Amino acid sequence: MRSDVLAIELDGPVATLWLDSPERRNALGPAFWTDLPLAMAELDGDAAVRVVVLAARGPHFTAGLDLATMAGDVVGGGEASSAARASGFLRTVQRLQGSITSVERCSKPVVAAIQGACIGAGVDLVTACDIRLCSADATFSVRETRMAMVADVGTLQRLPRIVGRGHAAELALTGRDVGAVRAREIGLVNDVLADADALHAAAAALAAAIAANSPLAVQGTKHVLRACEDRTVDEGLDYVGVWNAAFLVSDDLTEAMTAYFEKRPPRFGGT
């Protein structure tokens, strides 16, 4: 795919999807919302890609929604009635929600590497990822209440599952900035790295470790984790039992067993 705001870089089975408009602090404008689901579909459909790292060029991950180019979509206007404006706004919100959800629905694990500012819609974006790492200078803010808005693109739905309801409510209701150490304390990020270079190296190493495992097992694990979020333990156990009954017998399983007895690293083919 071609994009003015995103770039894809391949390194073996690991793909890095870059937010690539550092001159605008990677603010999320119309091109981002259109191109993100296209990029995720391309990566999801590429059998050679086993893990995706979501990273950003420049000193900041993202300044959030680009109000300079998206203000019309936010406040609406132009339609003949308030009902028409409300209907148009709802369509816009659902489109933006779908863009972020494309990250969550990718069958491949997505690791977010966050440096500098991660504001507003940036939190929507990283909470749709499976794992989050950040640099020591990272700052997170669910900024919408400070802008007289209710966050509506995924943060209020995903953040409580990551940090718990109390921490999510504090972040969303205050709109205050949260630094890297606090983000790690509440579980928003898995680890804090010294700087952007260390962050990207750690994200690459983590992605490589995941990519070394069976793609079938990795993608199945992501699927089951997500499917079991709204199920009871018993329902989840039933679900994973049926999943493994369908997918456990694979060439990768045979290779894992053979490699174990031959005392060598397995060479998984994803079949």
C-alpha cells in the first residue's frame, strides 16, 4: 500500500508499521483513518508476517486527533437539521472506531512501541494493541474531557480491561498526563525503556521472540485471549478445548516434538 502518513518496514517475519508524519507530531488526520485499516489488512493477509510492531517516527508517538483537519468531522455542520448532523457524526465515529478496531482484529500480535506524547486518540490506538512498551519520556493522556468531549473511539471500552476500572476512570475523568513510570505501575505498559533507541530495540526483540513460535499457536492464543474476555472461566475452557480439537494437530506440532527430541530449535512453517 502507499500512504503519506504510514510506512511498512519488513524484517523477516516482523513488520513494523510506522506512524510517519513526525513534522506534525504524527497527528491523526483523514489519511491516517483511511490508511490504517488498509495497512492492517495487508499485514494480516501476508503469511510471511508473524508479528507487527506499531511505532512512530520522530520524538512523539502521536499528538492525537488532528483537529486542524478533523474539526469539521468533530463538530459537524452543513446538514439541514440537527438529526442529519447527528446521523453524519455517528457515521464518522463508527468509521474511526472501525479503523482502530482493525488493529485489535488483526490475527497477528501487535506490539506498540511508544515514545514521547501519546495523547487522546493515541491512547485509543495503543489500547487496541496486544502489548505496549514505552520509553522513559512517554506521556499518556486521555485528553477528551479537557476538550469537552467523551472519548468515543475505543479507550473507554478497552482501557478498563487493561488497567482496571478505577485507574481507567481516573485517567478518563481527569484528562491528566501520566508518565512512563506510572503507566507501568498501573499496567498500561509492560516495560519502560531508557530512550527511543532502546525502546525500538526491545520491541524488535520481543517481536522476534514471538515470531519464533508457531504462527498457528500464536494466532490461536491471541484469538482465544480475545474471545474469552467476555466469557466465564468455564465457557472459556470449553472454547479453547474446541479450538484445540480443531487446530492442535498440525505440522508445527510435529516439528515441535521432533525438534525437542533432536535437541534443536524448531523450524515452524505455520501449517
